[in-house]
Amino acid sequence: MTGSDAAPRIDTSRPHPARVYDWWLGGKDNYPVDEALARKILEVDGTVLRGARANRRFMHRAVRTVAEAGIRQFLDIGTGIPTEPNLHQVAQGVAPEAKVVYADNDPIVLRHAQALLHGSAEGSTDYVHADIRDVDTLLAQAGESLDFTQPIALSLVALTHYLNDDPDGDDVHGLLKRYVDVLAPGSYVILSQVTPDLSPEDVEKATQHFHRSGVPFHPRPLVEFSRFFDGLELLGPGVIPAYGWRPEAEDVAAQAEGIVPVYAGVARKL
């Protein structure tokens, strides 16, 4: 594992997106404050469980797609608490020699990563404890395992909606561009994001609960989400609701359960 040996302190006084997401996926690695927020949002937004599952399924299909296209390096930012199959299991299932670096800023993710994220003997699986906003630190630590002169798949699944657009704040589009700019030609970007387009009332209620709990949350319409792919070559079928991106039989069946207000897309850097 890459990063400091000192164990960061886990803040249980306020919810963290990775632990809220863990609760929605049926995990046990969360605290009462996370469960409380997760339940409040579930009460007003019946799409959240479907959305969490759709994000995971999209990640599996997208990673498999780019691995089959020849990508052997993966940087997953905002990885969250491990939920099998994890990204490295999907990637190394296609190419055992694949190298994977996970990055997250929640100490509980670090602890579980150290215990659970073990890759294939032929490849490597490492973890960086860093915030996406600290671009230089995150890339420097990831660069201990990955070769940025060669193509990399950059994965930010269900992360960008926790970052704002304010140039004096996160400047999420500028932030993502800094990561894309360091990628070698032939790299891929894998993204998904909650949108208000498909279920505006439910998403607005969920947004209010996030904000009251001190968690930034910024759903984006299609035009704003699509901007993340500016200058890149989108893979078919383009930007689309998550279950519809190159769906498999399980995804087709899941679509019948109802709307999932999540856009997803994969693009290649030329």
C-alpha cells in the first residue's frame, strides 16, 4: 500500500459518502451517522438503491471493456469501501498482469483496502490515501505504481456529484481536466454521475438531506455532465443512463425496476 503509515483518524461525527454508499449496498462498514443519512434519503428517494447497484454494474462493464481493449493500468479515484467484485478483480480477470491503484480520502476505506484489496500474483493492487482535490499528491503516489507515459484507465464512478463547479471551490471540471491532461494518449476515462434530469423531485429531496448533513451534493444535467468528456472520444453508446451503457442481461432486467437517475460514459484520449 502506498501512503503514510500513520493511521488517519476516522470522523464518526458526520456522514461520509463512501460509508453512506456502503449502507445502501448492504455493507456493514458504516456508522450510525451514515446509516441515519442513508435512511433519510431512502425515505424520500426510492431510486437510490437502484442507483448504487447501477453504478457498480456500470463500473464492472466499463472496466471489462477497456481491459479487453488492451488497458493494463487503472487509477480508481473515490473507490469507496470494497464491495466484491472490486475493480481490480474485474480488470485482472481479463488481464492478470493489470496494475490497479485505488485512491480515497476516508480512513475506513484505507483500513479495508489494506485488509482486502489483494490482486493477482502477476499484477499489482495498491492504495493511495489522498483527496481528489490534492492532485499533485495523489498523482505522485499513484505514480509509484503506475507508468503515466503509458495508457491508463481513470475511473471516477459516482464521485463528481460530491464536488462543486465553483472556480473558488472545487472547480470540478477544471479538476478533472488536470487528471486527464497527464494521461497518455490511448487512455480512457470512466465516469458516472447523479442527474436531476430523470427524477427531479426525488433527486432534489435527496440533495437537501445531503446538504443538511454537511455533505456536498451536486447532481448535474446532461449538458454539464457531458462537459467532462470535452476533447475526448466517447465510446458508443455515448453518455446514457447507467443501466443502458452496453447492458448485459442482468442490466436489462434491472431497468424494469424503475428509473435510475445516473448518467454514465466512457471516453478515450486521442
